[in-house]
Amino acid sequence: MESRRPRRTREKLLLGPGPSPVEGRVLRALAEPTLGHLDGDFVALMDETQELLRKTFQTSNALTVTMPGTGSAGMEAACVNVIERGDTVIIGDQGVFGQRMQDVAERCGATVIKVSAPFGKTLPEETLFEAIDSHPEAKLVGLVQAETSTGVLQNLDAIAAKVHEAGMLLLVDAVTSLGGMEVPVDRLGLDIVYSGSQKCLGCPPGLAPLTLSSRAVEVVRSRKTKVQSWYLDLTMIMRYWEQERFYHHTAPVNMLYAFNEALRIVDEEGLESRWARHRRNAEALWAGLEAMGLTLPVAKEDRLPSLTCLALPEGIDDGRLRRELMERHAIEVGSGLGEFRGRVIRVGLMGSGSTANNVLLFLSALAATLRRMGHPVDVASALERAEERLDGD
Amino acid sequence: MESRRPRRTREKLLLGPGPSPVEGRVLRALAEPTLGHLDGDFVALMDETQELLRKTFQTSNALTVTMPGTGSAGMEAACVNVIERGDTVIIGDQGVFGQRMQDVAERCGATVIKVSAPFGKTLPEETLFEAIDSHPEAKLVGLVQAETSTGVLQNLDAIAAKVHEAGMLLLVDAVTSLGGMEVPVDRLGLDIVYSGSQKCLGCPPGLAPLTLSSRAVEVVRSRKTKVQSWYLDLTMIMRYWEQERFYHHTAPVNMLYAFNEALRIVDEEGLESRWARHRRNAEALWAGLEAMGLTLPVAKEDRLPSLTCLALPEGIDDGRLRRELMERHAIEVGSGLGEFRGRVIRVGLMGSGSTANNVLLFLSALAATLRRMGHPVDVASALERAEERLDGD
């Protein structure tokens, strides 16, 4: 028997691609006493959580639940429940997570028609529409609304109309958007939408919110074969979330406490105010970074309010920059993924991390770090431009 | 914007089939500030957790990790990584979880040879050995060591020898045993073993510990097809737990804090003492229940120390009994599953819930409840018999 020192977690400011900072209220909820997964009080909390989640998704979809895993479990749940072996599906990619969705769909035995955008750009609608026209047999179109690897936002309005006109389902990854901007579930009739707890919703990682339209539920119910994943099989999971409370798996009870509290915070702030806050702080960040002479590789109209890719100036090493930000300032940012590896850092302003002070602090810390790395920037102008944007509304 | 009252979770004594009571130390660890899943401090915690988990599994297996989901995700991970479409596998069932494993294996596209025990009994070794002899093409034998639906313990000594002699892999469900009794991973060379965080390990539900022998890893590495689950694909997950820290999914960071703390507690107590404690308290419970004239449907030598099935006396309604225990005493026990539905309750003494006081309290509360339900029992003798067993060691 050896003795270990108690852990003391050094707090860091999480300004990367997620997890985002978690408020004390949410952490305290996480630490409430564990209840049984069929306990009456816990079941009441699930009901309330489901109601709050419908509000957050802006949907009246009956099947609105959390999957017991991280965001990628949401992606997998979305695919395995709707896709059967031999189906044709069209999946767009503007980055790593679209590519992951293609991989997941292939593992479900689907023939995947791949439509790609250049890294860092949105998917051209014409190309996607051509794929839809040439593959009328396709069961669904899968897309990433908020691509976490590039910070690109895909507008879904015209796409949703086209997909539904073609009689297909629209499957949407909203991991980095839900809670930080509109995810138009009912407005556009998005059929299968999943997200993650740890981005703009401000909960620790470990749960994947998921909602299905009644059309999608009908597709799940009329499957000819069993869902290949027992763990993520919605035909059973929906019976646990419904009145029946059919035992499936042991729900991650404490994570659901935290998720409930995080959704209460979203509800108290109000969706519109929360989106406006994410938008305002992102615009301040962008204005500040541009005033420093730095380049944002994604066109302004395609940028996510929650996550910004920042191109590194010539000669600035990505690993060293992130290390200095962490070691000197205890600020976490993300590295580039895919084609952006080594060339950008990813800066997230998500959930409770999206604040005016975090914008000012990040700009100051970045300027200090770049100066130490031999690349001085005009921090005064950066802060001034940012503050103008913050005062703007 | 509506206001909701803060939740106040009424504490319950969890003496059901899991989750088990979670100690304050573990709940406090859960609530530590969230870190990034690639953060240096978090990665150090993962390394320590892995070392502690190897001690708990009594293994030197390199591939010893937690899967980001509840116990059933462990079962699914065990199956999907090792099984390929068209494989033959032999899976034994002595209850609901063995049947679930058969279902999961079928969803992986395997031909499943089913060997069944009567509900509440162990699997007869001869029947299993015959299946092994008649199916030399089988890739693996899957078994439940600790069947949570019946409280039956399956001894694995002779089975492991036979399975390995036949050149097959042995896959074992240790959800309700790990931390409460021996799970002889290295001693018997068990090849794929999974468990759950929320039983004898005393952590909230949400993680599934998993360990693979080098033989099993070799089988995974030499697969001809991709693992059908992207989320549970060990060929990628092992690269995250190893030095490379390859990004796969966002780890459930706070759950891992709690799991680390729970394993520290296991380590401080020592495995042998912990098993002895589970054994001693279970025997006291059994002695007390029998002194009340109640029937334990599982033969003594086949009983799990962590979970006991108790047959209900004639005329005692299972739902009402459980409701009274909850409402009057805030004690949770489990209902019967499968063939035991409505006929038994399941009483768990797991993790920090396995205490002498909980035995005395449960016997007293049960006796009071049965008396109120018109079935008086001899509580004095029950407590006396239980205390004799508690003093025994």
C-alpha cells in the first residue's frame, strides 16, 4: 500500500476547441450524491433535462435524448441507427469531422458518396446538389454544420430544402454549434442532429445530445436489420427515456446532473442572448487579431462564432506557441488538424468561456507570446479594435 | 426565462445491483476543474490511472484502458474489436448479461454458438467443453464471471485451461466482480476482460475498464476489416492511451478524475482486504436472511459476494416491497430480471456499500418492511446470526 498525494488540479483557461470552461454550478451538480438510474428522483431529472434539451435544440421532437458517450458517440449513434448495410448515403466534408462521418457511415456498411470542400471552405451547394441529383437512391445526406477542425460554418437553409425535396433525410453534426448559435432543427426540419456536452453548452465531456425528427424515427422503427451497435441502439434507448423506463444501460447519472445544470444555465440566459454573446465576442476577437496583422484563413461570412482558426505568422512554431501560452498564461488553445496541422491554432470562445474579458486576455497573452518569439505585434490597436466591437452592441 | 429551484438530491443508500454508493472523496474529484483531454496534467493522470487499473486487474497487459461509456460499452468494445463478420464464437449465458453478450456478438456478424445454464445456476463445464470440442473453428469463448441478473459466480479455472488448449480467446464480463473479488486476468490468462466503474469500484457510472492480453491485441491488430464501431475502435484508442497521445475522441475528463480517485481508494485498502470485506459482509447478509426463514435461490458456493438474489416470500409483492424500502428507509434494492422478474429482489453490497453497518441496517429495514406487509420474521435471530459472521474473521 503506497500513499499518493491528493491530486490538485491546476486550473487552466480552456480556449481551445473543447472542452470549454465549466462553471462552478455545473461542477457542483456533478458532485451531487449518485442515485440509481431507475430512481424516481433521477427519472424526474431526466424528464426535466429532456424538456430543457428540446428547448435548446428548438424542437418538439419526441426523441430528444443524450447518448451515454462523448460527441463522437453522437455521430456514431446518428449513423448506426438510420443506416443499414447496403444503403447509399451522401456525406459532405469540409474537414476532419466530415471525413470521420464518412468513415463511420462506411463502417455501417453504406456506400458513401463523398462530396468534399477544400479544407477551410464551405461545401459548394452546387456540388452537393449534383450528388443528390445523381444519386436519387440515397437515403440521407450527412453534413457538419460547425466543422471543429476548420472553424467553418455551413449554412443549411437551401440544402435542407433540396434534401427534403429529394425525399432524403438530413443528418447534421452540431457538436460545436449547439448553444452558441442557431441549430435550426424544427425550422429547417433537420432529421438527425447530434452535439457534444463539452462545447457551447458548458458541461464536461461525456454526453452527446441527439434529436430525431418523426420521419427519422419512422426510418429507425422500420429497419429490416438490428442496429449494429447494441449500446447505441435507439430502438431500446428510447424506451428508457419514455414512460416505460425500460432498463437498457446504466445511465451516467452524475454526468446527467451536470448536463441538467448546464442546460438550466442556457435557459436562464436565453438562446438568443447566448448566441448574440458568442457572436459579439467572436467578432471582437477577429477584429483584434486582424489589427495585429494576423490572418484568419476562413472567410468572415463562413466563420463559426465558437471557434476561430488563426494562421501562424511565418517562422512561428505551433508547438512552442501553444506551450508558451500554457506555461506562462495557463491558456489552452488547440493545434491545427488535417491540412491545417502546424499552420494554425484553434481558438475557442465557447459557453462560459465566451466573455469579453477572455477576448482581451487572450489578445494580450498572444501578443506577449508573439513578442517573446520575435514577432512583435501592435497590441494597443488590437485591444482598441476589440473593445470597439465589444461596445458595439 | 423561467426560474427553477436548485436541485437538492436526496441521498439514498444504494444497495441494488449498481450504481453503488460513491464516497465523498470520489465525488469531490469529479468536481475538480475540467482540463483539456490533451493537457499535460490530464495525461499524467491518465498514466497514473492506467497503472492503478493494471494493479486492480492484476495484470501487466499493456492495453489496459477505460472505454468512454458505461459497462455495456465495455461489452460492446470487447466484442466489436475481436470479432469480424463471419467468425464463429461460443457464448455462455447464465442470465440476462450472457444473453446480451450473445446479442452483441450477433450484431457483429458472428455465428454465435449459445451455451445456456438454467436461470440462477452456473454454466455446466461439460456442456461448454462439448461446444468447444464440436466447434474447433470458434475464435473465442465469451462468459460472464459475475452475472448481475442472478448473482451467480462462474468459476473460470478449468474453463480458461480448456479454452486456451483449444487455441481460442477467453472473453470475460467482470462488471460486478472487479474490485469485489478476484478477477484472475494474468493468473488464468483471460484475454479480453471488461468491467464497469459503478459496481465494486465505487465510482459513478460512465466508464468501462477494459484489458486485453497480448494475444488478443494481436488478433485486433491483424483484423482484415475495420472495427464496425469507430467510437470503440481500440486500434485508434490505444494510440491515445500510449505515448503518441493521438487524438481520437474527447475523453470524459471529469469522470476520469473520479475513476482515478476510486482506484486510489482500492489501492489503499489493498485488493485482498477488499475482497475479504466483500466476502465477510455478504456471508453475514446471507446468514441473517436465512435466519429470517427467507430463501436465497442461488446455491451458496455459486453466490457472488457483491450481489445477492433474495426470493420473495409467498404473497409479498416485489414492487411494493421495493417502494416501501425506498420510501421509509431510503434504501434502493434491485428488482429481479429475466426469469427472476417479480420473484426476487437483488441486494448489492458493493464498493463502499459493503459494510457491516449496511448489513445490519438492511436486515432491520427488511424485517420492518416485511412485518408491515403482513409477513413477520425473526429479526433478533437474523441480527445475531449476521453479527456472528461479522465477528468471525
